[in-house]
Amino acid sequence: MHELALARGILAAAVAHADGRRVKRVDVTVGALRQVVPSSLKFHFEILARETTCERARLEQRLIPAQLRCACGSEWELVELDFRCPRCGAAETEVVGGEELRVEEIEVEEEPCTAAR
């Protein structure tokens, strides 16, 4: 159920940066190793956004696969839960991608310009 806490953080960031303007869309990047269920994150965001500037905003999620690197220089996308290097078999690998959770973009409604020409 950590999607509730994540949705709360995403909503807080969007509301703070919107500066009182209505939010139309929030784009987030979510790494595979965050173990987020996209539909659950969307559901919680929509519930929490009620009666805020984010009400009816679309939550767009871009999922990033897990990427690993071995000391031998090999890099690969983690498909199965096998962290061994496919080239040399070493188990001492490091995660280089897939742990992200970032609010990338917030689209807000702008007031129409009323300046006289």
C-alpha cells in the first residue's frame, strides 16, 4: 500500500509548484525497482486530489526498467530476479537505473492574457 504515500508526495509537489493554478496533468517517472502498481498509484492520486488544485488532473506514468552494471563493464536490463552478470556471472553488481521516482512535469491552466495591444 505504499502507493498511497507516493501519491501523497506527488500531489504535494504538484500543488506546491502549481502556485494556486489548476493542474491539468502531472508526469512522473517510476523505476521498476520501486515496485509501484500503476493503477493503484493512479487510484490513490485521484482520491487524494479531490478538492485540491489537482482535482481531475491526469497522472501520466513513465515506467523505467531496472538497469544493472557489473565490475566487468557489462550493463543490462533486469528482466528476471537474477542479479548475476550475464557476461561473467559475478554477483557484485550495482543498480544504475530503475530506482527513480520523479515528478518530471506539471501542466497547469494559465489565465488568459488581458493586456491591451
